[in-house]
Amino acid sequence: MPDQYYQSTLTGQQLDEAFSKLGQVDESAAAAAASAQAAAQSARDARQAAESLTGLPAVTEADNGKFLRVAGGVWAAEAVPSAEEASF
């Protein structure tokens, strides 16, 4: 009777072995996530270290066309729409 509900080429032992490995997959995924978070933190730390060494902020493509300006005692990239009748 059970055969009509469950058809598999795997034996019960093979299924047990496969299910026992699910915990290992979860641990591996958690380790990968932790590694990605550590890499992101390292990148943030590197940007902060570079900024502290040069005194200038890190820049990205989002800063294209901006100028450096002191704001709150630190350098900041800011858009300047116009100055002395000239548009930027």
C-alpha cells in the first residue's frame, strides 16, 4: 500500500544519508554569508583608512562632476550648480 504513494529509486538508507547532509549545507551557507559580511566590512575599513591617510574622502562614479568642499570640518564632495554666472 505505501508504494502507491511514494515511488523512489532511492533506498531508505540513501534517503537517510541525503537528509543527514542538510545540516552541513546550512552550515556552509552560513559560513559563506559570514565571509561576505566580513569582506564588506574590510572594504569599508579600507576606505576609511585611505580617507584618514589622505584627508580626502573616497569617491565613486556618483561623485562625477562634483567639487570638494569643506563641510563640518571635513572634505565632502558636493554638487555646485552654478558659480559666478557659469553653470557646471
